[in-house]
Amino acid sequence: MAKRVFLIVLDSVGIGEMPDAFEYGDEGSNTLKASSTSVHFSMPNMKRLGLFNIDGVNIGEKVERPEASFARMTEKSKGKDTTIGHWEIAGVIYPKPLPTYPEGFPKEILDEFRRLTGRGILCNLPYSGTSVIDDFGEEHMKTGNLIVYTSADSVFQVAAHEGIVPIEEQYRYCQIARKLLTGEHGVGRVIARPFIGEPGNFRRTGNRHDFSLQPPKITMLDQLSEEGFDVISVGKIIDIFAEKGITEYVRTAGNEEGVDRTVEYMDRDFEGLCFTNLVDFDMLYGHRNDIDGYAKALTYFDDRLLEILDKMRDDDILMVTADHGCDPMTISTDHSREYTPLVMFGKNAGSRNYGTRDTFADIGATVLKYFGIVPKIDGTSII
């Protein structure tokens, strides 16, 4: 029977500050614990697999006989953003942080962006994505100038109204920015942030698109596809890896659709990896310090987990992990430098505590080893 791995990233579901969290201003961060304080938090299915048994997780009761193997994962790369976290999961330890712009982007970059797009620029500051369209959207509609902003992450974000700048034109502008932002200004992602509506009632659409840097070296995805295995992307995985090493993809509008598409792939015959990102934890709740919303999203995933477990075949392995933290209880609305969970379920995954691992890259190495491929990536196989 064909082997399949379903690797699901619960975007930003960290499980406690790492020893170097103070370097990032993230002392005391613990995304999972913060979410567990809500009356809406309930994860009995992840609990029985072993989530609460992971080193350092001190919420709820530990189960005597977990049904899955589990580990606490340490980020070895420098950073706490989506791109770096996913790259490391796929076997690339990145030695230096991607550039960030707490005071906005330099004049020479913006001058060239203006020249190439023929449009002016508004904002150029770190900003909340919802606040920035409230504050600059009306002026954007009057002038046609693009709203350019960033965050604590390594991102160059372009917001524009779909009625003023057609969506394909927005994507073209982001491709221009992607070509500009290389070398010392090589941000992790250029992101199109389209919106619609009228002043006082703007709302972002589902047409967001990420234009990422290509990983700097070979990844788990490259090795799998080169050996003829399927590499299926669900959600923004395709964008995070700049389409590299992926054989099939489907983009999604949120957690519900992400789980739906993953469950559909479980009914299909393929051999290889289905790699899913569930982004709502981070995008809708962590960055907005919405503890109840975060808890409801975790509870929703735990409920849907029953469907996933029910569809698993004998040679399937389910791996559930995260890429960083985004504690909804701390003052910060940014990502947090945290350990992440790894829960591995399947007849071939066993039931064992693998302790605290040195790097997320052990996940990628484990996937390759399961398919009989000698890893050329960073990391060591867990099982």
C-alpha cells in the first residue's frame, strides 16, 4: 500500500517561550496556554494523542497512554516568522534573521517602486492590516496611490482597493517589488492585500497572494518530488516555498476550507506528502489578540480531527505541528519566539515521547526517511 504523510501546520500555535525569547521581546509567551484560559477551549482529541504530554506543556491533564508519538520542537533558525519556520520544517536552518523595517522601507527602494509602477505610495510604516486600510483607504481611493506597509515580520505588503487597482494589476506590482527586494533587502514575503468597500466600511478580500523568496537550498519538498513522490500543497504552502518542489496545490480561504481540502485528499490515492497550512490561528486571532477566537479555532480543529483520524490508512502518518507562536494574551500583536508541538499519529508512528528536539528540521528528515530517501537537508529523523 502506498505511503502517505499528512503534515498539518497550525499556524502560530506555539507552546511556550524558547530560552532566547528575551532577544525577541517575547518573555512569557505561550500561545497554547493563553488560548486554554478561554471557556471556549476544548481539545480532547489532541489531548488523547499526547499534546498535553509534550515537555513544558502544563495545561490540562496528561494522559497515561498517549495514542501518538510527540515532541517539543526548537527553532534553530534566527527568526520567528512564517517563512523561516516553514523552511526549517522542510529542512533548511536559516542562520540569520530576514530583514525587517521598523521605521519603514528605505527611500531608494520606494523611489524605484514608484518609478516601475507609476503610482505614489502611502504609509510606509509597520501597521495592522485592518487599521491601515481604515486610515489610508479613502486617500488611496482618491489618489490611486498604493498603501505600502510592513509589520514585525519580514514582509513588504501592498494594499489596494480592487475597484481602483484591478487584482491582476495588484499582483503585477507585487511581482515588481519581489524582484526589487533581494540581497540585503530580501524580505521573506511580498504580500498583496486587496480590499473592497467604502470609507468607514472597508474589508479585506480573499484574494491575498504571497510572493516569497525561494528557499536558499534543497528542501524536503525538492527531494520528494525529485524521487517521483507527490507533494501536495493545501493553503499558503505553495506561496511560502515559491512553488518550488510542489507537484499539486490548492489555495484556501481559511481553516475550514483547509481542513475540507485535506480530508478530500485523504480519499484520493497518491503516494507522498500532503502539506497543509491552517492560517486563521495567526491571521485572524493571534495578531488581533483575540483569545476567545483563538480558542474557538483550536476547538474547531480538534473537532475536525476526528474526520482526519477516521480516514487514515494503515501506512499513513499524520503530523501536526506549528511554525512559531503568536500569543493572543501578551501586549504584543506580533509573532512570538516559542517552542512548537509535534504530534505524530499512525500505525507506523508508535507512541513515544521524543523529548525536546534541536530543530524543526527533524520533521523534514523524518518524512524523507519514511519514504526511504536519504535526507540531504538539515535535521535528523525522529522515527
